Amino acid sequence: MSLSDSDSSSYGGDHKNLRQISRERLLHEMLRSAKTGDSKSTWKVLIMDKLTVKIMSYSCKMADITDEGVSLVEDIYKRRQPLPSMDAIYFIQPNRENVIMFLSDMSGRAPLYRKAFVFFSSPISRELVNDIKKDTRVLTRIGALREMNLEYFAIDNQGFITNNERALEELFGDEENNRKGVACLNVMANRIATVFASLREYPSVRFRAAKSLDATTMTTFRDLIPTKLAAGVWDCLMKYKKTIPNFPQTETCELLILERSVDQIAPIIHEWTYDAMCHDLLNMEGNKYVHEVPSRSGGAPEKKEVLLEDHDPIWLELRHAHIADASERLHEKMTNFISKNKAAQIQQGSRDGEMSTRDLQRMVQALPQYSEQIDKLSLHVEIAGKINRIIRELGLRELGQLEQDLVFGDAGMKDVIKFLTTKEDMTRENKLRLLMILAAVYPEKLEGEKGLNLMKVAKLTNEDMNAVSNLRMLGGPSDTKKTGAFSLKFDLHKKKHAARKAPFW
């Protein structure tokens, strides 16, 4: 989910993006606030759970945390050394397990820490607050007990996720038992609402109402997903109006809730931007890219981790460019850099002969700046080169063209069968993605005998085809057999839209 440039206006005149706002709240509202009052320890311990440590890592660096007086970061579920002379800051989810661990740390005659400053990532139930109040010894050792209302991952300056990795399965998987789906929606609603708590924005919530919302038709849980999520977010916002200081009392923006049935193709089709290709084709963990660099000792290459994030100007410039355009611009940047940079020119020239003393002197003078610039540029040249190599090896240009033609109605079943029979070395994943796109545009082509024949041509298993068929769960009931259970409902196979289609490469 992403936010427009106008977001966060309620925070003041200077525009701040979501990540900046999240960072300032974590560092100033939480960590810095623990320095005030009767806190006597200069350095503090920061204790988090698995979710909150990720929330923190998406917005803050370790140096930021250290600058605010944190000398040690601990996992609440791991055995920890007692530090009775130090204060502790707890940033945890408001669940029973965390509260039990906190009470265990701070109760009795010998608590682990001198004082505890407790910050919950989302609203805590009255029942858990009462559990904390019951222990009078713990109460005297609490320096703060607050709800931060910050429970999302700020993945970049304008985007966030709620970390519900199994949401698709839990929401659309089992119609008979929707207990997991209800729990998933509650978590999502709470976390989405905390974004607006950070932005100090009060949105008007818009969503798509269930198509069969009337007295004569059975309405399923899947039909009501947008309605239930919107209601959950709205309930949280109503509480914020009463509990958060300076929270707007009238609507300041709009929140539009969509679910996957609106567009089943987007997560499946190959997207050709530099950012999308990095995450699709390279084995990246989040935004972390691991590559090999020459060893300083002259031994085997060493592995180095880099984060592809907004602090990297080249990434910021190229991430949304088509991979072909990004590769061309990187080549131009490298060429221009070598032609203008003294150290690069000398290094290039030294391959043809020995360097003079003057050349060495000029190179040393240019080295610090040269080294930093060439490292960043070389990294992206390497990444783009690796992506282009994978594209060639997997034949993705031809596959991508067919995917696009299917979506725009310029290709059909015969084209898919021809492609599958001529590209026998195609990976199982790419076969599945192609058939899922076919199923989304021409659902009737995969019914009955046609689907079985296509499975044989693609050399896929019944389990593979179940993954394709399960897309039906996203589409809801269809009015006619022709539009199908999970078509795009744009009648793309009836009309040609070639004039709207941009050149593929």
C-alpha cells in the first residue's frame, strides 16, 4: 500500500514522508521520552518482540537507536542478563504472552531492570491492563505505559505493509471455517489504522460493497471482506478520535480499500521495472542484496550485504524505470563517470602502460570520492547485468510479450499451446504464471477436458493445476459461464486494445 506525496500534511508545514514520520515517532516519542522524568541511567536496554524489531528496522538504523541512549537491544523471549542498575524500554505487541514476560522481568524482589518504560505497538485490552495493575511492585517500577499505535512496516518513503503473509490463504482459502479469516482481518484493520495514527490523518473509508448484499441471496465471507475490513479500520479510527491528542475530528483524506479479486493478474505477470525485476529474479530478502566483492587480503571473494533503499540515489532514480532503460542509463552513467573522473581515467589508462608518479598523485587525491561513487555505480551495473543474463537464460522477453498479448486480448489458447510446445525448457514457475494469466482472461479455456489437455502439454501435475484452479476463489460468483468465475470482467478477449499498448522492449 502506498501513499501520495500530499500525505502527512497534518504534521506541519515541512513535508515528511511516511518513513521519516515513523522514524521520528520511534526515536523521539518513544526512545527519547524515556530520558525524561526520574530516569537516572544514561544508557538503556531496548526490548522487543519479533514483530516490533522488524517495525524498528524498517524505519531506524542501529546508529539512530544508539544515539538515543540505547546500549543493548534484546529479544523479550530470550534469556537475558539482569541489569538492575539500568532502565529498560519495552516496545512490544499488546498480547498476553508479552505481558506475562514483562511482568516476569519486573516483578519480585530482584527485577531484571531498575525501571521499565513500556510502549505497546497497538491498543492494549483493558483485561491486560488490569493484569499489570494487579502487581503493585511492578507498578512502582513502571516509568511509562503508553500505546504507540505504530504497527506497520514502512517499506519505503511512501509505502507500507501489514506483514500478513498468509492473508490470501486465510481470507479466501476455507469458506466453511472463516475463523482465521476474521482474525486476519482484525489484525490488518488494527495495523492499517495505526498508519493514520502516525500521519495524524482521519480518512473517509471507501470500499466495494458486496455484490449480493440483499435479502434473497446468500452472502459469503469472501463477499464481505472489503466491508469487514473497512468496518474494522473505522472502529479503530473512532477510538483514536477520543484517545489520541490532536487527532483530527473531521475527515482529512480518503482511504480506498480494494481486494485481490479486482486484479488477479498483477502479482503473477512479469513486471519489467528495475525494482520488480530485482525482487522477482534475484534471491533477495526484503531489500537486502548479497553480492561478492574482492577480498582485501587477496583471498577468496567475500560476501557483502547492501540495502537497495531510498538512501541510494541510483536506486531512487532507476527503481521504477523499465529494465532496458535502466541498463542503458547505467551504461551511460559509467561511461560519463570514467570520462570525467581523473582516478577512473588513470586506472583505465594504466592498463595500457605504467603510471607516472604524477598520475599516482592525482589518482590518490581523487580516490576517496572515486571509491564511493564507483562502488555504488558498479553495484547497480552488476545487478542489471545479472538480471539481463537471467532474462536471456529463461527466455523472458518472449514470455513477457505473450503475457502482455494475453492480457490485451491479442493472444489466446492456441498461442499458449504453441509457446509451451516450443519452449520445453521453460521453468515450472513460469508455466504456472502463464496458465494463471490465461485462466484470469479466458477462464472457460481451463474447464474440464481442456484443462486436462493443457496440463499434459505443459507437463504439470494435478497439484500444479490446483494452484491455477484456486484462482477461482478470488473471483466470486459469475453471472454467465462465458465471463467465468475469475475473469478480469473487462471483455478484453472481445476487443483489441493494441493502440493502448506500449512497446514491450
